[in-house]
Amino acid sequence: MELSTQRQRVIAVLGPTNTGKTHLAMERLLAHPSGIIGFPLRLLARENYDRAVKARGRNQVALITGEEKILPEGARYFLCTVEAMPLDRPADFLAIDEIQMCADPDRGHVFTERLLKARGRYETMLLGAETIRPLIQRLAPEAEFMTRPRLSVLRYTGPKKVTRLPPRSAVVAFSAAQVYALAELVRRQRGGAAVVLGALSPRTRNAQVAMYQAGEVDYLVATDAIGMGLNMDIDHVAFAGISKFDGRHRRNLAPAELAQIAGRAGRAMNDGTFGTTADQKALDPDLVEAIESHRFDPLTRIFWRNGELEFSSLHALRHTLARPAPRGGLMRARAAEDEQALALLLRDETVTERAATPEAVRLLWEVCQVPDFQGVMTDAHAGLLATVYKYLTGKDGRLPEDWMAGQVKRLDRTDGDIDALTQRIAHIRTWTYVSFHGAWLNDAPHWQGRTRAIEDKLSDALHERLTQRFVDKSTAHLMKRLKDTPDLMAAVTHAGDVVVEGHAVGHLKGFLFDAAAMGGDAAGKAIAAAAGRALKGEFRRRVQALEKAPDEAIRLAPLDGDRAGVILWDGVPVGRLAKGDAMLRPAVRVLASDLLDAQGRDRVTKRLETWLAAYLGDLFRDLLALDRASVTGPAKGLAFRLGEAFGSLPRAAVDEQLALIGKDARRDLRAAGVRIGRETVFLPALVRPAPAAMRGFLWCLAEGRKPVPPPPPGRVSMPAGQLPADYWEQVGFRRFGRIALRVDMVERVAAAAWELANAGGKAGFEVTPDLLSLAGCGAADMARILRAIGFKGTQADGVLRFRPAARKGPPAAGRKGKASGKAAAKPRPPAPVDPHSPFAKLKDLALS
């Protein structure tokens, strides 16, 4: 039923989001014989155009935006962006959506112009927020008012971690970088998110929204672009920030702006909630109350720019643009994008010369209104507009076909990342806008189709890139599958992938389950439970396999890497060494998920302990053999002390005991692998790289230190750093100030020094290159070594010479001591073995 009245009515339909204002306006539009509605967004105009086509047929409905025109002959209903409304066409009904946009610093003057001058013959409807009521009363006193209450309740729930947000939530940020970071987090933790930014083309934005609406993902991450025109099934809105850069400066959003975004939660009769993310402080209670009750300070002024421009000259155009606001409540708008473009183009002398007639000035203004869809007025865009104007005012008065083709062709490619595709879409949208100026091109319909096809192709590619980056399709599918059935099928593949409903949800390495992000909500718990059922059976099988595995299949990770102390089974971590009762008895800790039960954990521990005993027994076989060597008396005591010291002792520490050991006992010690040197008593086998490295690692473990990479094989000296002498002794080195020298090389240096001392007599000897080469050190470090092993240095005629210092205590090896030629001292009984000493415990280790 069509409706018409003779009395012209202006009706302001005001209220918060989710009040059905747009639905009411569409009903009123179609009730009249003709009508126009202006929307703030191209996608809103397109969405309502589709609705009108279904109701009235394609030949009755037109769509007009800056980038798209569908104009059937005889169309009666026009769905437009506010800027593109055909105000020269009479219409029975006219409506402007989101009329509070009059207060927008960039586009507000256009809405204000419509508020003041755009009228339907019989009915005009202004749709918007309550905040603009006083200004409508002041500027359009003939207006009637209709208040629409919100259909559902909006409630504040406070801060919450992004990973703990409920399904059907939208997270709102105010920069592309922050949106992408949040979307990455949601993908890792919840399977994925749709992404909505103002920079997306309408086609890409609609595709992302459709993915969310279809339930393929349960989360949306967006800028404030969702605050207007996107009707979605959102239950909760979480603000990741409440300030944004508005193109000029950073500012906090006004309460009404926050309410516009928060109001996306809860549609129709479904209540909604809003809050903040955990890293954004809670909203002020007064602000919360204002949003929940939809009460905000009214607008006191709106932006205005003179719409009655004069084109008689450039001066006249600029003068009329600069005209001040004519009445209270209106404020002169800051320079919009078209004014900025005009200012830049007028720097070009050719442009100013050609804009010499009213027609040329009008054309220049039309060119200045070609938008830069990147949202910034750059010199490059101004340069492009200047070129367009010069072609249009040139000989042909058209844009050259080959030039247009070149501009468009370079954008017809879908390679590159998200940012590259976004920029190409912005550029092609500019050419789409140009193509709808039919007088500028010889074949405008061709270019309209060409640019639209490229925009669609780029938009589809961008949607695909966004989906690839921010949606884990496996997890998203599982979440959707869970809505159909709570019992999910799960299994573990031979490669260790844990599969639920055909989708990998993690990987099993040894007994550790590396799970993909499943979240802590009901869906994540259901997937984890299904995976757990499959893992329990697999754990039982693996425990049995480990128990039967040969020792060769188990080994320690390299001690010089970041996995030092980790026990590997077929190359996969299954345990690690920890501090035990003593240095030679490290504990074994199983590396396993909580899904491995206590019995299985005990069985794995026992198998690894058995392997470790055999491994250490083989590695330290010389130390174990020493305990069983055929030595008695003082020699037995020395062997015991050497065992407690883990195979290496400074000679000075046992000189008194050595004095009591006769030649035969020394021979027995040598047969047991003990070397009694001038400076060190040690087992040479334990100075080799593998045993020395393990000695150092076990010492660090017992001392509660972070493992230190052992000296590289073949190195005879090392910078000592901050490590204590005890550590260096364990790895077969002796510390001398700034350097540590391997103990077998200490013996060689000592022997060489004594040879030089004997040859030099009372004059002593100088440090030779051969001596430095032996130790791999400089002269200063060698001087420190020589002093430590019994030499003193004196400076004479600028030359440092060394002579033996007077030794205290028993003489060096090879010389007769106090017991020589006398009755052997009565041997002391062997020292009792401390059952708690680390060396005593080696008796329990079996040699392989």
C-alpha cells in the first residue's frame, strides 16, 4: 500500500542503536510513490538497496554512491550515500540516516547541509541519536520528534582477558596494527577471528562479516568501523582502547561514540554486554552508567560549510568556501579533503591558468572531489588529480584511453601481503569513482566494469589473505562441529599428530603433548577431553616400548647446547637430570603431560634410572675400577680421596699422604690408571672430553647452577671468567687467575719449566715461545702459572727470569723423600668409607 500526504512533515526519529530506526525508514520509503534515503556508508546503501529490490523489483530501485551507480530508467526509489543523494530530483519521501554525523569533523558539513536543505515533498525523516535533538529543534523547528527505545538491555561486565572472552564477541581497537595483533592472539587461542577495518573494501568487509555470521569463527576484531551499519549477532563488545588518532591528533572517544560501538552487542530482543580487555583499565563508573542508560550530553554545535558555491572564478570559489557559519549552533568545518586538494592543485601554475572560466573552475572542483581512499591527502594523490584536470582541460577534453589503461593495469595483480592488497584496493576505488564521471571518458561503461572487476578480484584476494592469517580453519571447524555433537572422534597418528575429527589439534613428542590453542571454554575442554582419550592409550603403548628399548636408543642431549641434561629416546625428550642425593647420583625427572598417569610415570622413571646407572658406569669406568684396584694402606686412602674428588686432586693437597706411599704401591696406582704428577694427581681418562663434560655438568647440577658449556675438545686453556676453581677442577682444568689450564698440560708446562731451570742453573730461565705454545697463553698468564707451580720471577736488566722457589713440605715426585733409606713408616689403617659419600655410591653402579 502506497501512502502520500499533502502536509510536508519533518520527523526526527531518535534513539540508541538497536531501536529499528532504519527498518522504520525503509518501511516509510516503500510506502510512498518515490523516495530517497542517504546512508553514511556505501555498504549500508548497498544492503538496503538489495532489500528494496526484493520488495519492489530491480527496475524500480536505484543505487547511487561515489563508486557505483545503478540507474534503471523510471526508478522511483534511490538508495544513496549522503554525499551522492540526487537532491535535484523531487521525491515524496526523503531520509537521512545517522544524522548525528553532522558533528563529524570531516564529513559533518555534508550531513548538516542535508539537515538544513534536503526535504521530501511530503515526508522527511531524520534518523539518529538523541544527542542531536536540541540542534534539530533549533535549526529545523518544524520537526516532530519520535523516540525509539532500545529493544534490548546493554550491560557492563568489566575487564576480561582476550583469551577468556565468550563466543560471539567483538574486540574493538583503533589501529590496523593493534587489530592484527589481537586477531593473531585470537587465532592462536580460539581458532580465528573475522577482521573489519575502515580500510577494507565493502566486498572484503562483507565477506569477513559473512564468515562471522555463518559461525565459521566466533570472534570479530575490528576498528570503530563496526560502530555504524553492521548488524551482526554480537553478544559482547570488548574495548582494547578508548582513544584513537582521528587524522589530526589522538583523542579519547566521546561517551556517545563508545555507546555507538558498544551498542553493536545485543540485537533485536537479545541483550548484550560490553567491557574492556584485561590490559585496558576498567571504564569509569559514570561513563558506564551513561552508556547503559543511553544518556549523553547533547551536541551544542555541528559542522557547516557553505553549499552555495560560486564558480565565476577561483577567487570566488575560495571566497564562498571560506564563508563563516551564518547562525548559532553551526561551526565552520575544517578544510575537508576536497579543499585540501584544491589548495594543493592551485600551486600548479598550469592548473591555475586553465581554470579561467566558470566551467573550468566548476570542473576543477569536481576533480578535487575525487577521493583518496587511503584516507590521507598526499602529494601523490594531488599530483594525480592535477594530471586528470590537465587532460580534461586539454585538446580532447577526455582522459586518454592508453593512460587510463596503464593506471588500471598496474593494479590488476593479487600478489603481495595484506597491506599491499589494501593499498591497491584504495587506488582502484579511486579509478572506479573516476569511471562514473561519464563525461571524462570515451567509454565510461567499459571502465566501470573493468575497475569494478579488479576491485572485486583484489577484495576476494584480501579476504583470502585475512582468512589465511587470522583463521585456523582446523580449530574453527572443530568449534563448529562441537555445536552438532559433544562427542568427538580422536586418534594419534604414527607421526605423533593428535587428530580430533580429522583435524590436528596437537603433536605428541615422547610423552609431552604439544597442544594447539584450545581455550578454556566448554568447546576447548571438549576437544581436550577427546584428545586426552586418544593419548591415554598411546601413552600405555609408548611406556611399554620404552621399557623394551635397547640402551642404544637412549642418550643425553649434547651438554654444550640449550638442552643440556635432557634424556632423549630416539631423539625425542623424555626426561631430564635434576639434583639428586649426591653429585654422582642425579635424579631423573620425566618429561610428560599430566595425561600420563602415576603408574606410567613411575615405569618411565625406573627405565631411565636403569639406563642412567649403566651410562654413568660406562663413562666413569676408570673411577669405578680404582675403587676395586689392588692397593692397600696409604695408597688405598689416596684412591678413596681421589674418588671423592671425582678423579682429580691438586698434588699439594695429598703431598703428606704421598710421602707414605712406597714404590710398589705407586706402581699399583699407575696400573689402576692414576697419574701422580708434579702438580696434580688425576685419572687421565677422566680428562677426556666426554667424562670431563659430564663431571662439569653434574657439578653445576649439585651446586644449583645453570649448566655451563664444557670446554671445547682440543682446547688446552680457557678464559676462567667468573667460574670457581672447583668447577675447573671437575672439567679437568686448573685455574690460574684469568685462565684455566688443562691439568695434563699443567704437568707438561711444569716438566718443561724444570728442564729450563736445570739448564739455566742459578741464572734461571726466560719464558720461551715453546712454553707459551704449550699453554696457549700470553707471557703475563704464563708468569702467573709459573709462580703457582713453584717458581719465582726476578727482573734483571729488563728481563724477567724464573728460578725454583724454596718448596715447603715433601719434595717433588721422583726425588727421595724423608722416608728414603729408612724403615718404612708404619702404615696407617685405611680410612673408613663414608656410606653417604658420592664415591661410595659408585659401588652400586654396574660396569657394562
